[in-house]
Amino acid sequence: EVQLVESGGGLVKPGGPLRLSCAASGFTFSNAWMSWVRQAPGKGLEWVGRIKSKTDGGTTDYAAPVNGRITISRDDSTNTLYLQMNGLITEDTAVYYCATDHGLFNWGQGTLVTVSS
Amino acid sequence: QAVLTQPSSLSASPGASASLTCTLRSDINVGTYRIYWYQQKPGSPPQYLLRYKSDSDKQQGSGVPSRFSGSKDASANAGILLISGLQSEDEADYYCMIWHITAVVFGGGTRLTVL
């Protein structure tokens, strides 16, 4: 069974950094393209970015609103996906989900990030 | 103009069918895209329902009932999620998605009320 468990969320001050993790199990993580998707309170889904598998180049693509402020990385030895966020702004307040593959077939439960002074 | 436009809400009766639309911006052709659909209930993450490009290129999510199906309306440049035999448990938010260039784009979501 595919399991994705996000962690690392919490309250952070504007301008601060935060790193989220997504622990994956139940599938071959190293072969999977992985995405981060966020959802602001009461709002719709917003894609944040994606990292390809290393066999497909391991490259990343980011959404325009966060490009330059985030880095997605992966550790295939520990089956963990990361989202490093810097220069956080209030608009980054959201539940952050990790999701698998090109079709976002499987999702974690999410971790809440609140950016507030 | 948004890349994907969904009506914000839709109501339908139990047992009836509901057709949820996802209209693509006029400069992008629905025929060239796989459209993905997700269901999200309050307090839960989204769940993948299905993907549809054509009758020969479609995929049902694991465990998703066959009363959920996808199609397209080329004349409207739209993808469609059809839910037949509506049940109270189908009440949820529904999102469409496409990969556009190298980015995922979501529609704004449709809140389906079954009453």
C-alpha cells in the first residue's frame, strides 16, 4: 500500500525558511516522479513543483509564484522527498501535500504551514 | 483568462447524473491533453479518480467505481467528469488538472452538492 507522510509544517515568521519532508513507502520511490501541491485555507489546489526520478534526469520544475524561493529534492536512500522554502510570505500559508507520479495518483495527508508574525 | 475553468458549484439529486465541466482556455486545444480528475472531501486530501484523453487513452483510478467516467466536448473545448447514479457520498469538491508545458495546472474546483 502506498503511504506518504508529510512533516515539518508549523508556524513560521514572514521571511523565514522551512523544510518539509515526505516519507514514502509501499512503492519504488526511486522510480517515481514526485510533486508538491498546496491548498490555502478554503481555497483550491495549487501545484508547487515536481522532481523527476534520477533515471529520468532528476530535474525539477516549479510553479511561477514560488520559483526562486523553493527547492525540491529527494533522497532515494531513505525514500524521502523534501521541499525547502525560503523567504516565506503570508500567501504561502497552506496545507502542503506530496503526491506521486505524473498523474498525482497518491497523496499524503498534508502538513499545515502557517506564515504569520 | 484562467487555463482551466470549472463552475464553482453544482447541485443534483440522488440517483441522477451530474456532468462536471472543465473548460480549457481558448488558445489550448482539449484534444491534445489528458485531463485528470480528483475528488476531495472536507478534511481529507484529494483522491485521484480518473484520467481521460480519448476512448483509447483513459485510465480509471484504483477502486474508483465505474459510475465515474470521463469524456470531452470538443465543441466546448472542455473535459467532462460524468457521475451517474449519484449517492450522498459523492458530495465533495472535484478538481480537474492538466500538464501544460512543464507545469501542472488545476481548475478552481466544483463543489458538488447531492440533495
